[in-house]
Amino acid sequence: MVDWEPPACWYEPRSATDTRDYVENMLNTYAHMPPEDVGDLRSEMASHYITGEPYDNYNLDIEDEGNFYFGVVNPAKRDDPGAYSCSGLAEWVENGEAPEEGPAISPEVLAQAAYEWLPLPETEISLNPDADEPQTVNLPTWIWQDTADIGEVSATARIDSLGLEATTVATPSALTIEPGTGDAILHPDGGECTINADGTIGEPYTDGRAEDEPPCGVTYLRSTGAGESYELTATITWSVSWTGTGNPDPQELPDAVLETTHDITVDEVQTIVR
């Protein structure tokens, strides 16, 4: 979960020769299709690339001076409303310039595409007392993750024909606890539990430590009413960066945030003094 979205599509270059081969193959295909399925597309393509409106003979006479840029859908965004906003006939772009309509393919754009493919694991935590059992007012609830599998994850995107590649890497930086009520004390203060060196979070509860302050947890100060609960939210923040062709030093991308929720009931234990 992030406030930023990778591009739904981008533009990739093809040489004049490659464009000619692609377009002539398409024109041949359209020639064998029913006119009602093709419409004016065949004549529009011929005009656009061949007969000078606006390009003459695929710009083969100036092939070394630029490329045609074709729209490409981000494979992870095929259902996105903006996935086909880069559609349409390709435009010629001179060397050193960029397409006017949208992002041109680059290592950074590849890194943004790879962001979508990061195999981020679900946020899973353990509680003591267990989340399915009532917690107790003024006694700490211990929270931890002890499977040691929250490590660095990565994804790579490449276009071999262009010699471009980018690897996007995500590293967990913190687990944040939100108790679901203002009547609670967070451990540590602020509820941000650090990731341990071995990839675990917090510390598992052991017998005899019920009244100790946990390295990661929450103490509820008020009980929930009958049939009510607090929504405890555990959120892992992942720091994301990328390296790629021409960019050996890590470049930052927006953090990724994954969360899980638990409905927590809290009881107040009554004691009788005799």
C-alpha cells in the first residue's frame, strides 16, 4: 500500500527498419481480415508510416537520427484504466529527445515496473495472550514475529533488445502497532518496533514475564464493551530502492506498506479483597 503508483504504460523505441517490418506484417494481417473488423486502421497505418502523413517510407532515409516510439502496457497493470493511454500510432522522436505523450522506457521506468512484482510477504504477527483470547486491562500484550523470514526481497525487469535492466529491492524497516483506541500504552513509545538483525520482530513471550514491558506490544487501559472490540493494526514498512543500467548506486523509490488487523477484546479482571 503506497500513495504512489508505478506507470500503467510507457513508450519503447524501435528503429525505422524494425518499424517497417512490424507495420508491414500488421498490414498484411489486416489485408486478410474482414473489412468490418479492420475499419480504417489499415489505410491510417499506411498513411502514417509510408505515404508522408506525417512520415515517408518509415523515415528510413534518416534512420540514424531517431526512433519510432510505441506504447507498451505494464504487464502488471493490464486492468488499470490508464493501461492503454499510451496506445495509438507510434511517433518519431529524434535522438536525445523524449516522447511528448508519456514516459519513455528507461532503467528507472523498468525499476518502477519491477516494484509491482516485489514478492512482499504478508504481515503476520503472534500475540500473547493470543488474538482470539481476551486481553487484560493493565497487563501487556506481547507482539512478535519470530519466523525470521522478513528479509530483503527483490525483482528484476529487463529489455534485452535495448540492453536495459533494473533491479528493485525492498528491505523491511519497522513494524508499527496501532492499538485501535487511545486508551492504550504502546511498547515502545510510539508503537514502532524495530526489525531485529535476524529478521525477527519483538520477542516471544515466555512464562513468568506477564508483567514485564515487552520490546514490542501494547497495554490496554480500558476494557471493551460486550460484543465490542478494538481493531489492532500491525503495519510493516518496506524501504524500496533500485539499481540498473547506468545507475550502480541505489536510488530511492516510495516505501511500501503492508498491514494486517486483529479484532481485540479486552476484559477487566475483578479482584476481591477479603
